[in-house]
Amino acid sequence: MSWSPGSGLTAPMFGSPAVLEIFSPRGYIHRMLAVEAALARAEARCGVIPATAATRISAVCAMAGTAAGQGSIALEALAEGAIAGGNLAIPFVKQLTALVAEQDAQAARYVHWGATSQDILDTALVLQLVDALHIAHRQLLQLADDCAVLARRHRDTVMVARTWQQHALPTTFGLKAAGWLDALRRDLTRLADTRRRVRTLQFGGAAGTLASLGRQAPDVVACLADELFLSPPALPWHTHRDRLVEVASTLGMLCGTLGKIARDVSLMMQTEVAEVAEPVAAGRGGSSTMPHKRNPVGCAAVLTVATRVPGLVATMFAAMPQEHERALGGWQAEWDTLPQIVTLTAGALRQMGEVAAGLQVDAARMRANVDITGGLILGEAYMLALGDRLGRLPAHHLVEQASRTAAATGVTLRQALQDRLAEDPALAGLLDAATLDSLSDPGRYTGQAAHFVDAALAEWEAARANVDAVCDQNSYGDCLAHPQE
């Protein structure tokens, strides 16, 4: 069925099995059944329909949600029926009503009582999001923890900082990992806020007034939200899609963060750089023709997602201006789009989690790469030391000339600068040998890197405890198997 984000041979590459299952056709139908069962129970609690009818509807929904074949919703017929009906709920309700009627004709009269198609579809989607974002939260938490381990372990591991992909100054790998961590911390906070807001029931009836339930409507809303472990809305939100668009935008930013990490790792994994490597596993990163290859396949998958998701997020934003009380086209544009965003994000989290957990770091190679320019990377340090004595611009010119000499002759910048100072009596004695030795140590010119790493780790520890406590909520649970009493 084309509306499933899990269809296609490449889905396992870019998805997460548990989240793909949530957004599979059966996963969606299971949650639509959960909504219908909860609706019947809520209306029975409020005296809108007979308790016996609610019991029968709930039982049939439970059976249809777990069975295959007889007694279950026929997916192919559902897909075909949606062509004429305009959405999946119309043929779904017909099938469910027929299944209930086979056991109790009187109970069948109360299936879908007072609801509209969008109520069922939107609320089922919310239940999917509740479950999927719970998994994403756990994945993100673990990934951030793994980045914290890298930041702490390599707090003082000196490496090259690169600007415009060229050597700039010394930094530490701990600071690079701390940058990843700090971005993930912000993503986790945004995800926590988004999860809280999206846990909202959709129930408004045909035009968002719930006229079909009369004065009992507020009680039914409250009971239905309670049955599904969702928050009752102040009013139905059929054409106000900001909560769902927030999911898309939050996950879009998260995918951007994951793409940034993947870009860094893949560049550091180039043969000529060789500072890190993805985990080793049988068959991982190989080539069909080159036995020696060790490709960054995890990073490739994450970068694929980071390329695809922004366009999907744009579709969600484009679908926001919806007409009056029920949309024509905008709502329908969301059906495939948001599940793709969620499943792709979960897949990127899975892939990047595997990379970070097993990332191989070559500290010796990092230091060797610092030294390959013969100390040119420390030009700023020499310039500032001389600037105290000569002024910044003359010092800049002097170090620039020494750098060119070093590059042309193959000597170190320290040696070229020492020779330059010795050649000119006016410059003699400006920097003695001990000072030159100190300035030639890249470990002494990492600035506030260690402090920044410590600060990022402290922020993470504080945020982790807070976010974990707030967001470790149960999902709606299996409302079919364990209906509330």
C-alpha cells in the first residue's frame, strides 16, 4: 500500500524497525481501532450509548486489531475504498460496522457515533506520534550520552580545526564532540516540548462543533482523552495544524544536527585524513569491486535523510493555510508526508547512534595531522606574541613572510621565524628560544577548548535529568488490549 512509509526495499536503510512498524498499514489501522474502541467506551461512560454496545465494539476492535484474515480489517479493500471515499476512515468505518454487526446488530448502530472521519484519522496519527517520538526521545538520549563520552574522553586530544576545509588553528576532538552534544541537547529540549504539545485529542464532529453529542459533548471529550491518555483540546483543531507542523520542524532541525555530525565524521574518515572511523562489522562499508574499501555507510544514510527531510518539512508548512473548518488538499498532503519525516528521522537516529557508539578515534593521527604543515597552524600564536612588541600589522607581515619561507623551503615555521629574527638586528631578541618552544606546542594554543567542553558536559548533565524526568511518560498503551476500567 503506497501510503506506508515502510514500503520499498530501501526502507530498512533509512528507517528504524520499531518506528516503521508504528507507521505501517497495520500500525495505523491498529490505532484507528483503538480510537473507535475508546470512543465507544467514553460514550458509554457518559451515557450516550448503551454499555453493552461499547463492550461489543471494543471487543471487535481488539480482535480486528490483532487478527489477520477473517475478523480483521481488509487492507486492500480499505485502500480501494479510499479512492472513492476520499480518505481511509470512510471505508474503515464501513468495514468495522460490518464486523460488529456480525456479532451484534444493535451494537453496530453505535459504531463511530458522533465522530467524523478526520477525528479518527488525526487522533490515530497522534497515537502514532506519541509512540514514535517516545522511541526517538530514547534514541536521541543515547546518542547524546555517547557524544558526552567522546567529549569527556577526548577533552584534551589535540586536532586540527578546519575553516573553509583548510587548516586553521589547533582545537580538540573533545570540543568537536561537545559541539555535537550541545546541539543534541537543544534538539532534545525541543523534542520534549513538541511531544507534550502533540499529545492532544482531535474530536470535533462534522464541523468542529460536536453538535451531534449535544450537552454531553464536553464530557465525552474528557472521557475520550482519558481513555487514550491524551490531553483534551480547548477546541477541535481540524484546520489548525501547528502542532503537527511543529513535529515536522522539530524533527527537521534534528535531522540537520545529525547531518552536521555525519558530515564531520565522513570528512574525518577520508583516507588522507583518517582521524576517525565508523565501527567495524562484517560486510559494513564494503565495495562490490574494491576489497580494501571502508565506506562511511552510516554517515551516508544520515546525510541522505538530512537531504530529504527539509523538502518534506516544507510540504507541511505549505499545507498549513487550510480552508475554513475542513481542508481540501492541505490535510491530505500531510498523510504521507509527516510519517515519512518521522520514520526517516528515526532511521537517522539509529544510524548515527550506531556510528557514535562505536566510533574509532585515532588520537595519534589527529596529532600527526596537526604537524603536517610544520607549525604553520600556529602562525596566529607567533603573530600575537610578536604583536605585543611590534604591533599587530608588522607582526602579521613578519609571520606571513616566515610562513612563505617555511612552505617554500620545507623547514618549520619556528625555524623560519627564528632565522628571520636573527637576520635583522632590529628584531633580534624579540622572542628567545624558550618562548619559541612554548609557542610551537599546539597543546598550548587550544584556547578555552577544555573549558567549553566542561561547560557543555555540565549543561548536558543538568538537562538530561530534567528532560528525562519530564518526558519519560507512558504512551497511550495498548488501548485495545488494556482498556481503562
